[in-house]
Amino acid sequence: MWRRRSGAGGGETGEPRAEAAAETQAGTREPAALTIDALGRKCPIPIIMLADQINQVPMGAVVEVLADDPAAYTDIPAWCRLKSHAHVGSVEIPQGGWAIQVRRNY
């Protein structure tokens, strides 16, 4: 079921979305309950790995996907919106690529 967001900034209280706030904090990462190493794998493999393993963590926990495929940088946040999970943020990692964090919502 599709839901329309109530404003560009986020919730009805006018607070910024958590996703936007996390993206502005460059270099900060939350502790992850599970890290998925998808370095060297092309999309859609990182998303498939995330979808297969996200149910292994408790609700509200963070899953971190390490990926170096540029498509994963945009596709994982889009998958989060589609599946109603929260994209916590994406941070560049020293070995190249990103640590993309997802909070399990259900």
C-alpha cells in the first residue's frame, strides 16, 4: 500500500526525517547488529543479501551493508522506502565504497 508523505521535511510535527538527519552527519555510523559484506558484488546482489538477512536482527536494530557498486548507493535507500525500513545513512569507507545502514522496522 502506498502512503503519501505529509510534507517534504518529514512527519506531521515538522521534524526532519531521520534519514535526512543521518545523511548530514558525515562520518558517523551507528553500531550495527549485522554487517553484510557485499564488496565486489554488483547490484542487485547487495540488495538480495540484505533482503535475505534483515530478519536475522531484532526490530529496531541496524544492518550495515558494505558495498562498492555505485548502484547500491542509491538502490538500497530506494529498497528501504519500498519495504518501509529506514535508511539510517551512508558513509564512505576507507577501502572504497560505502557502509549503508538500514534500520529494521518490522
